[in-house]
Amino acid sequence: GAKEIPDAYEEAMKTLRYRYLLGDKQILEFARIRNRRFSYHASAESRLSKMIIKYIREPEEQKEPKLFLEEILAMHDINEEASMETVECFKFEIASTINRAMSSIGYSTKEGAEAVGELLEKPTLEQFREIFTELLIMLRGKNQEAEEEQDCAGLAKRYIEEHFSDPGLSVVMIGEQVGRSGGYVSKLFRNRYGISIPGYVMSVRIHNANPMMKRR
């Protein structure tokens, strides 16, 4: 009758959405998905975020990206039997965590935003696995670069504080001491501390000159 047609259409559309999302290569019958329940817990989300952030920040202590991904998929029961809503919530939680990770290492660029958008748009779990694995590898590399840059800027700062009285102290000299070009160190220093190297040298000299001036 008239009611059966809309019901059949709704069942067909839901089945197609599941097939599109889960990437089931077999024929997917509505009976297989009609009783699937939505299940996604906030505590799991918090644990997931911590796991991903730790994985990105401590790569030397972690397993291979593909194994890590399979671990978190299993932790949330994300497979061909999961409900569509569960998989979608999982994908959004992953995207949110990746955004926070990119922000924490100073990588909130257009390229990063496009990568996260692609992660959400990938319909099947297999495609999701591929793009998420690539993101993990990229973010681990970016995190390592960020740590090296911070170390470089920190070394420059320490050298200035220890040699501020040297009249020949310069950007070039500081760069040589930390093993980088003066221009590169200068850029890292400003990004890290919000002040130029010459500006910081002058501020340190003024700070250390004041006590001597008071003694006079």
C-alpha cells in the first residue's frame, strides 16, 4: 500500500548509508542493521583523545601507526557490525582530537584543516584507515620538528643569558653556537619568545646593568 512504499524507501536509504559508510563488500540486508544500537561513551572519548595525543607526542615509545589504529578501532568496537551512528561519532571524535593535536604543536594550517576535512569525508572504514594513518605519521613528524625548534630557540636564549656581556655577540654568532643559520635561529626565536634576538640581548643587558648602576 501507500505506507509500504515510504517504509521500503527508508529501509533502502538506511541500508545504502551503512554500506557507503562501512564499506561492506557483501550484499547488506536491512535485517542485519535494523536492530543495531547506538553506543558511544564519553569516557571512551576522553581515553581516545589521551591515547592519540600521547601517540603523537611520544613516538619513540609507540607501536606502528597501523597497529595503533587497529587498537583504537577495536577499543570502540568499530567494525562491519558497528552501528552507523557509532562510526560517525567515532570519526568526529578522531577529527576533534586531531585538530587539538595540530593546534598544540602549532600546525593549524590550511593543509592541516584540509586533511581533517578529508578524514571526515572518507566514507568507508578502509579509506578512513588510510587517511588517518597518514595523518598520524605526518603529525608525529611535525611534533618532532616543533620540539627541535623549541630546543634550538631555548639554546639560543641560554647562550644569550650566559654571554650577554660579550661586545661581539650577534645573531650570526648565536646561530653558529646552536648549529643553525643566524636567520633561521632568529625566526625560531621570535616565534618562540615574541621578541627578536637583538631585542632580547638588549633587554638582558639592561636588566643586568641596573644592579651595577645602583651600586655606583
